[in-house]
Amino acid sequence: MQYVGVGRRLVAAFVDGLIVFFGFGFAIAALMGRATTLPDGSVEFHLDGGPALLLLGLGLAYFVVLEATFGATLGKLLVGVRVRTTNGNPIGWMASLARNLLRVVDVCFVCVGAILIWTSACRQRLGDRAARTVVVQPS
């Protein structure tokens, strides 16, 4: 297996972040009347409280469901990587949930994920280590 380092994973995370934040965020804001059109024609939205928690829940579901069912999020598919078990098999629901719950550590402490990937022989961040998963380039 060819393990994937920080660069491609960061690009995939950026794409997924755009999908979750702007795609889901704008949809939630529009449905809840929290989106506004400014005089210059641009649109902004504001989420707090329940709608913000809904966005966090949908974001977690996005990662868990796509990785458990397809082995990759849309960002990972775009850069050509997949999530697998350390044996090379597709991951299941529990592994997907475990690795994505620990994504919070990577988001809150940005360098922690990168340092763990750089220092791991299998290029694993904390969530990967806990779930016994790896991010690989398919053969």
C-alpha cells in the first residue's frame, strides 16, 4: 500500500471543508432564514445555536457516511485517495466514526494531525491510529 502524506490530505480536507461549510452551511441558513443578500449582490449567512449544531452534525455525518460506504469523501475522491484498514480492506461504520470523531483534534490543533502524519511510518493521524485505518493511493 502506498500511504498518502499531508499534502494530498490537506487538499482533500480543504475541498471537504468547502462542501460542508458553504454547501451545508448555506443550505441550513437558507432554510432557516439566516441568509441575507447584501446591497452589492453577495450573500452571507450566520449560524449559531441549534443551526450551528446541525451543521456540525451534518459535517460529521458527511465524513462518516461517505468513508464507511465509499471509502472516501468527495475531496478524497478528487485527489485520488481512499481510506482503508491497516490490512487494506474497506473500513466499516465504527472505524469511520472513530476516525472522524477524532478529526476535532486535527481541526482544533492544526499541527497535531500534520506532525502525527509526518512521524508515522503509515502516515496516520490520531483518528487513523485509533480506528486502525490508513489513507492510501489505490493501486
